[in-house]
Amino acid sequence: MTKQTQPFYAFGPFRLDSAQKELRRDGAVVPLAPKVFDTLLALVESAGRIVPKDELMKRVWPDTFVEEGNLSVHIFNLRRVLGQENGDDKYIETVPKRGYRFVGPVRELEGETNDELPEKPIQSISVAANQSSLPEMKLNGGKLLSGWIRQKRATIAVLLILVVLGPLLGWFFHRQAKIGRARGELLPKIEQLVEAGWENYVEAYKLAVEAEKYLPHDPKLAELLSKIAFSISIKTEPPGANIYAKEYRVPESDWKYSGVSPIDKIRLPIGVFRWKMEKEGYETVLAASPTFVLAGTSFVPCDLVRVLDKKGTLPIGMARVKGEKEIGDFFIDQYEVSNQQFKNFVDGSGYQKREYWKQKFIKGGKELTWEEGIKEFVDQTGQPGPVNWRVGDYPEGQADYTSVDEFPELLVPNLVLVYKKVANLFLPFPAPYRWE
């Protein structure tokens, strides 16, 4: 056997070989994970001194960020291996809010040989021919048997620790992996989406919510969240409605439950959402509304407020629209007028019946007569109808398309209003409407 070139330490029945990175008890190797051994070596080398937790973690994990829980697990394992039970401080002492201290007496055996420490537990004894050596062999055999029993006990203890702590350690290292992903992958992605503009804030918010599970107090994440989300309130009249929401750009996605109105200060991303409000005995409200309004270049929270109508009180095919300022709530078609529906108006001489047209025609600031104004409402062939029609008819295959008319520079009566008047349904637009 060769001489030791690095010190090894003795305490109680244990010897710590810093060169071979081995811990032995009465000559038998005690299995230790590499980081557990490094933790023990750091404490033994500083025996009698309080080693702060930060210093110990930097020594054991010099190039890796880990949580303090890793160190606590290693200390727990060491105490079990060293036989330190029932909370005593025979070898490793916990100094609250400071760190750990190795308190057992330690002898440094630098320069001594390690011949007496076999590299592996001896499995058999060669019987000498000289019968006079039998007493010595029996003595050595007794020592080997004792060491073997101690080794087995240590192995069983380690296995029991693994059985008890296995699930906990699995959860711990799984969480560490999630923390690493949140910091190394999610945060940069969130930052990129934020810099790309507010249209990406909803997607950035989803990632931020996931990262927040593992980085609840991260200052960088908190800063990003303050840019892409804020709290709004949701109210209904009457209260007690179930509130659901989903992204406006993904209409086929499932509704997500938000709570029962009124909801005070729910955190949501800056964006536009589809909303559904349900209450027994009332018509279901479907709405599209943003969580913000613009004040200059700044985003300001926008509360969601809606009125629920009792079942049977809404006009057929109509929906309530929330008014603003001087214009109160009003009703409007749930669906836009199709080409087929508008053709019924055209074929029914809607353009020729002056009684349908009550508002003024104004072009270039000059008021036109009814005859002059009505001539502006022609299709591509000069026939009455929307500008994208030909010969008084819509393009083939577009019966269900929305009927759209354009009258640049012409302030005219709302055609939809006229059409609805024919059907005995009215829209609340008292002023002329410019189609652009």
C-alpha cells in the first residue's frame, strides 16, 4: 500500500480519507454520495468553528445554484450515518440562524500510513499451515465479523433513509428542475413577448403564471407582471351571475370560469376577451370587451359592467349593447345582415320608397335632394344596391356573406336602420352615419 499524500481524520470509530473520498467505520467503508462526503469533509476540516450555511453551500456546490433545502437533506443524512440520533449533537451541531459546527474531537493523521485500512471489507481469511497462528486468526476473524455486521447495519440504515426520504427527495429535485426551467427558459421568453408589443401580453401572462408557481418572490418576474397585467372588477345588474372568459382570438377554445359577480379585483392580462355571463331566469350575456382603456400611451384598467335581461324581455334576434355617456344601452342584431337578407330589401323597392329615408344626404358639406342622394346608392352596373354587387345581385356563392356598402365622402341615412324599419325593428342611431 502507498503512503497517504493528503491528510485523513479520525473521530470516534470513524476515519475520513480526504484523498480517496472515503468514510470508514471500524475499517468498513460507509457508502456516501459525493456531495454528502464533501459536506462532511468541509465540517471536519473546520472542526470547532461555526461554518455559515452560505460558505458551506459554496464549498459543496461551487458552480451551481441550489436551495438551502439541499444542504439540510445532506446534514440529516450525515447525522443518521454517524449514529447521531434523538436530536443530540455528538458530532454535528446546528447553530440557529448561523450554520453548522463539527463538535466531535478530531485527530488529523497526516503523514501516517493507511495500511491498516483495507480498501475493501475482507471477505475471507486464508488459513495458514502453521497451527500456532489459529488463535490470531480467530481474533482477526472476530474483528472482521464485527466490522461486517457494522457495515451491514450502516447499509440497512441508508436503505431505510432512502425509503423514507425517497419520495421527498424526488419531489425536491423535481421542483429544483422546475425552478431552473422557470428562471432559464420562461423568464427570457416572457421578456421577449413583452418587448414584442401588447398583442402578446396574454401569451406572456400565461407563461408568467406558470413561472410564478416556482419563483413567487422573483423581482424580475414581478416587474414583468406589472407591465402586462392588472386587476379589474366585474359587476352585473343584478349580481350573482356566473362569469366565464376566453381569449378573443381563440373563439373555439373552452370557457374558463372566473367566479360569481360581483368579482372585486381579479388579476387579468392586458388584452381583449370574450365574456359569458349566466344567471338562472335571465338571458345569457355574450360580450367582447378589453381589460383596458388607453390614456394617452398608458394602459388603464377597465372594469366590466353588464346588465342582464330577464328571459323573454329581449326583442327576438336582438342583443343589448352597453351605451357610453350620452348614449344609453340599446339593442342591435345579434348577427350582421347577410346579402340574401339585404336583397329582400332591394327587391322590395326599399331604395325607391322615400318614406324609409328620413335623414338628410350631405356630400362635400352640401345637402343633396332625396333624388340626388339616392342616385349614389348603386352597384357596379348602376343598379340600386351595395357597391360590390352587379346587376342588382350579390356575387355568386355569397348569399350568407355580410352585405357591405361604401359611400366615400357621403353622409347618408344608415342603410341597416332603413332595412330594419321595413322589418319593424329599429336601431337607435338618431344621427346620420358615415360608412367607410
